[in-house]
Amino acid sequence: MTNPTRTTPASASRAGRREWTALGVLMLPLLLVSMDVSVLYFAIPAISADLEPSGTQQLWIFDIYAFVLAGLLMTMGSLGDRIGRRRLLLIGAAAFGAASLVAAYADSAETLIAARAVLGIGGATLMPSTMALLRTMFTDPAQRAKAIGLWSGVMTAGIALGSVLSGVLVQYFWWGSVFLVNLPAMALLLVLGPVLLPESKDPAPGRFDWPSVPLSMAAVLPVIYGLKEITSRGWHAQYVVSITLGLLVAAAFVHRQRTTASPMISPALFRGRGFAPAVVLNLVSAFGMLGSALFTTQYLQSVLDKSAMAAALWALLPSVPIGMAAPMATALVQRGIDRAHVVTAGFAVAACGYGLLALAGTDSMWLVLTACGVLASGIVMVLSQMTDLALGTTPVERAGAASSLLETGTEFGGALGMAVLGSIGTAIYRHDIPASAPAPAHETLGGALAVAGQLPGRAGDALAAAAREAFTHGMQGAAIAGAALLAGSAVLAAVTLRGLTEDAGTTGTTKSEA
């Protein structure tokens, strides 16, 4: 018996030039939203000199975007299902463009923080809307798989390009230019979106569950906050309490979704075979991806002593194989290879990337860059397939809610990866740093190098060398843990995805539904 929520070949219509052109339009906001996660990396020093924010304000300038984005993803995904994904996308694009303009010409730290918060609101509307519209436009499984592969590649590339773009713009223009680059793309989306993008929404959504809005935010934000702070400041009691409170609210949120008549996130989504494994494995993928970035960016700058711009440019090299990973995974599935095997292979490749990282010394730039490329390529293989599986098992009318769950899982996974692997690396670093070193040197590699620069002659050189060696040992330990996790995830994928293979090129049903 065929699952009625799935598009079958007989009913699926193939997308034409209009849909593929529309996909190109959708890539613009996706690229910019993902770039805005990292676009302030090089702009912060210039902003600090101009606006003179306090230490707390500087942290909020950097973090408020990601916090608001993560907290509102589920709300905006559900809202798009009700009012229309195209309508929400265009509203979000207008808000994103207006906030970019305000941020570019902000004359105070408070104004910039507020503008970054509105950018987060706009980003929360754009990301699930683009994925949901993709599900609407590409009903043919093979074409949808290709489109999702492109979507995954653009999202991954945006994060890498954001830091480089900010470096170039800040070098030749003023810091506000990193926000002005958003305006042409958003203007193009506002002009072409109504022409090229179809409107879609749930025909019978029920009443919007307003109480779930604060519950969802109170579930997500304390956990994300606690994990981010643990990464940078350690396992202090207040951060553990924050995570615990968030998890308790999350339990209340889940209970409400299961008992209310019109839930924000319908439990029926998890009845589709493959959706729950896709969400979990997507989260694990984000864990592996961002957990490694925490070390490799510091390695290039602080261990190899490269400038921020040089480090960012070198970090672009791994993007070359990443761009081919998702299309390759899609092609393998369409040629009849079991999706479970492809995802298992992706996790195995990513684990090998961590294995290479575990072999790095204090002068192993090419090994580290190779490890990053291998790791990220394996992760992108998994991400593209899990996104396709999740959307393929989701009814079109609930595509926004499903997309928001995937994106929220990505935010959780990334924060968890940085917290767990960061804690492992920090523990090893502090164990290896000489006991006689000054207190700041025991906290971070940056603190150790700052202290070393103030010490005379060989004493400073010895401390710097010891700190770089300790950091590298910490990176090796975290890489071993990451490799073990991803190897275990490969086994988990092989087990949970068995029998769930949807041949994206030929059929819209799973083996169990035939």
C-alpha cells in the first residue's frame, strides 16, 4: 500500500526552466543568511574601534543573530505553513534588507544589536521557507534530490565565504559594507520572487498555537546559550542550569505538541518512516562539522601563526571537494545504491577526516586542510541525503514545520559539537600546559601567546611552543572523540535507514511501502 503523504512517480510533475530559475533566486537569501553567521569575524575589531561597545555588548553584537535565528525557526516554519511560504519569505526578505541597512549605518552598539536581532528574525523566516518552497517546486524525487544537493552546498559554502568576504570588505571599505552586500540580493528576491516562486501553504492548518511560541523559544535559547558559554568559559554551574531548564521546557513543549488540537509541530511528522532518523542524523552531522571548525580555525591562526585573512583564504581550499560531495551522493542513490549505504559511507568518510586530524602536528597545514576537506565532504553527503529523506517523507502542507525542525536540529548539533569537543580539547590543553605557566596561559592558547609575547627571550618562545603543542594535543584528542562518534553514527545509519531507501531517481515509495 502506498503512503498517501508521499509523491509517487505517476503524480509527480517534473520541474522545468521556471522552477530551476526560481531555485537560483532562492539560493541568494540562503547564501546570505548562512554568510551572516560568520560575516562579523573580521569586522568586529573595526566595529569595536568605531562604536566602542562594552565587552558584554560586543558579545551580543556577535551572538544575538544566531540566538534569535535558532529560537524562532520552529515558529516561522509553522507560520509559513499557515500564511504561505512565499509570503513569509518575502516578508522576511524585506525585514532582512531593512535591518541590513540599519546595521550598516548604526551609530551605537545598541542600534547594531537591535539590527542584528531583526536580521535573526528575518533569517528565521528565510531558511525554512526556502527549504519548504523547494519541496513544493520539486515533486519529482530525482529532481528534488539534485535541488537539495545544491541547497546543501550553498548553505555550507556561505559559512566559509562569510568570513573571507568580511575580511576583504573591511580591508577596502568601512565595516558597514559587510551588511550592505545583502541589499542587492534581497531586492532581487523581492522583485523576482512573486513572479517565479509558487505560493503554497497548508489548506487546513487549524488555529495557530500561540502558547507554543514562547515555549519553543524557552526550550531552544537556554540550551544554545549554555552550550556556547561552556565552549568558551567552561562547565560552570549557571550554564549547566541553563541547559537543564531548557531541556525541562523542551519536555513541556513536546507534551503540548502531543496534546493540543492544533500543534505548532505536528507529531504526525514523526510517523513518516525515516523522518525521525533523518532529524537525529542531521543533528549528529552538524555536531561533527562545527565541532572541528572550533579547532581548525584556531590552528591556522594561532598554531601556524597566520594572519586572520590568510587563515580564511587557506580555509577556502577544502570547499573544492565539498562542492562535489552532495551531487555525488545524489548520483549514487539515483543509480540504485541503497541510501543507507551512501549515508553510512558519508559518516565513514567524515570519521576518516577526523582520523587525519588526529595525526596533525604543530606544522601540518596541508594535513589539516586535507582533513577538513575529507571531513566536510562526508558530512555534506549525509546532510544532503537526510534533508532529502526528511522532506520526501513529509506531506507538502507540513514542509515548513519539517524544515524548521531540521534547521533547529542543525543549530543544536553545532552548539553541542563545539561544547563537547571543545571541552575535551580544553581539558587536554590545560593538562599539558606547564604548571609553572602564568594563569592566563592555562585558560586558552590565545592567552598563552599573549603572555609569551610579554616574556623575555627564550622564556617567551618556550611558553609559546609549549602552548601550541598543548593545543595540538587537545585537537588530536577531540579528533579521536569525533572519529569515534562518527564511526558509531555510521553503524547507527546502517541500522536505522535499512529498508527506508527511497530511490530518488525512480520511485517515491520506500521498500516497506511497496
